[in-house]
Amino acid sequence: MRRLMTLALALPAVVALAGALGCAAQDDDAGGAAAALPRTYDGMPDLNGIWQTNNTAYWDLEDHSARAGAAVPLGAVGAVPAGKSVVEGGEIPYTEAALAQRQENREQWLTADPEIKCFLPGVPRVMYMPFPFQIVQSPEFILIASEYVGATRSVHMTDVPPPPIDTYMGHSVGRWEGDTLVIESSTFTDQTWLDRAGNFHSPALRVVERITPISPDALEYEATLEDENVFTRPWTISMPVYRRLEPDVEILEFNCVEFVEETMWGHLTKPETE
């Protein structure tokens, strides 16, 4: 009995010690992981390389079942794979009018999606398309270049005034918060969508992205979107992004303009004269 009482009295101290050691080990692991990250000469995480997502956000940011992709005879090739939402909370907070517009977009996707016309994809869509993108990093400037139609983003690490007109890829200014690259973007046109499911925005869109290395070959990508014309509140998506590890990987050419010329504008060409 005395031994049991002694053990009972000692147990809280043992648990507390174990907890303290566990916290210390976690702190050491976190510190070790941060120390193991590749870094540039100025001490920032080295994001240089070619990266790509591996999820279904490209088709639909929200939860979705597998479904036929369009009313054309493409069978399984044109189908949409099932996927889980990358939106925090599960659903995008549309206003009532914007939700109706999203539904109309979805029904007319095959002709209404700007991607069908080979337009620049916009932000954040360019980050989770099924195409690799390359990051080229310097202290003053970061270039993000996608394989899709050669879309590029210029991230200014100093305060640079926005352009006088709206643009497809927006105006981006970056800063470091610890090991996280924070990018604030605005000055968007409304001629881009967020995915193939008809999710959209207006020119009032503002995007704050956070890119955090979680290992030498993986990043945590997060984007918060705010648009008072379309959404009832700001909302956030998040997903991992992976380094392409093939020894010969490179950004290739995907110039889709020539693929859509006849589809989109063939009816405007003059018939040949005999």
C-alpha cells in the first residue's frame, strides 16, 4: 500500500517531466527542421526550383464528386475526378447574387471559362493548375513562371506602385515574415476564374498568399481572398506544393493559342475563293 501511495504521489511529477521533455524534443525538431531548410546567401529560405501541386483544386476548390466534365462525347477522358475541398470551412462564402452567377458559370463552363480561350489564368489559379511553375528568387525580386501559356508573376520585394490598369496576373508585392513569403496582390481584371467549376471574382479581388517551406522539397501554400463584390467575407485555401525531383526537369512550352484559334475564332475567317 505504501508503495502504491508513493507511486501515486510521484506520478504527477513524472508526467510533468515527460511533458517538458516532449515539448523540448518538439522544439528541437522544429528548430532542426528550420535549420535543415536550404537558404540563400542572405539567410532566407531558398525557394528556387520547379514546383507543382497534386490535388483536384484545378477542377473545383470545394468538395465534389466525380462527374462528367462537359456535354461532349469525351467519356472518361473529359470527366472530373472527385476531390476534397481546399477551402477552410469547406464552402466559398458567396453573396446570393454571386452564387447564382457561379451556378450559371458552371453550367456554361465549356464556353465561358477563360481557360478555354487560353487566357492568362490569374491568381491564385496559376498556383494549382496541373502545370509546373518555376520560382527564381533574389532579395529584391521573385519571379514565378508557369508552364501554362508562359504566364509569369513579378513579386516585388520593395514597394512598387501598381500599374495604371487592371491585369490578368495582378500586381504583387512580397515580404518575409520569418520563413514565410507573404505576397499581397491586387489590380486584377475580372477575366479570370478560380477553377473549372465556375468559381469567380470581380476586379475588387485582393489576394494574400503565404508560402512556407515545410521540408526541402515541399511548401505549404495558403491564399486568402477578399472581394466585397462577390464574397460575404474573406476566405482561405491551403494545400501542399511539391518540388519536381526529376534530374532533367524544366519548364517546357505550352502555347495554347494555336490550339484554340479555330475553335474560338474559326467562324471569323473568310472562306477561300475558288
